[in-house]
Amino acid sequence: MEIGERRKLVARLLAASKKEPLAEAEVINSEPDASFIFVEEHLRQYVLAKYMLPPDCKKDNILALARLSLEITLQLDENALRELDQATPCNHAKSETTKKVLLLYAVQRDLHLPENPAQLSKVKTVTELAQYVCEARRGFTGKNS
């Protein structure tokens, strides 16, 4: 595959990694009283799309998913990704940690959740993230704000 074709592929994948998660967020947002199972299912698809992973990926740990995403995307074309990627990592932060933080921020933003960094920072898995989303939508007990 020539470099031009690879860049087009990477650009398409990056565009999909924005469009598909927003569609999943819209599905979740359209069901204010959705069950945990519903939220978890659509949130998992949100995360997998955001990380450009296949929809049948079974991993639950967000850092493991971020690492897998990096491994897959860097194999596509490291130079093209670097050129197209707008994110700037924090000093001394691992790439997968940066991806996790950005994911958690995106979930909070896209699902219109109240800010609660103390609770959100404890999330380690997609299942825990779905639990967090469900609780945030109901209103945390003992909420800080």
C-alpha cells in the first residue's frame, strides 16, 4: 500500500473514530432511564469505536484497550498518524494513560455528565465506566458539588 493510500485509510479511520462514538452517545442520551445493560452495551461500542477497535473486542480494562488501540494504529502508519493526530500528551504520561484520560473526558462531555473527577478517575474498566455513567445520570449519592 502506497503512502497516499495509507494516509487516506488513516484519515477515514480517524473520522470514523469521531462519528461512530457520537452516534453511540446519542443512543445513550436518547434513553434517560436506560438500564445498566443498555448503557454498558452502547458505551462499550462507543469506547471500541473511539479506540478504532473491532466491535467484537472482549477486553474490559480501559488501559489494555488503549494499549491495543495504540498497537493497531501504529502498525497502520506511524508517520501518517503522527501527522494527523492533534493530541499533545502530557509530560511523562504514557500514551495509553493519555488515551484513557481523553476517553473519560470525552464520555463526560458526550453524555453531558456533571464533572466529578474524583469518581471518574477511579474507573478502570468499561463495566465500571458504565456503572459510573448510570450513577451520574441518576445523580451521585454524596455528590461533591
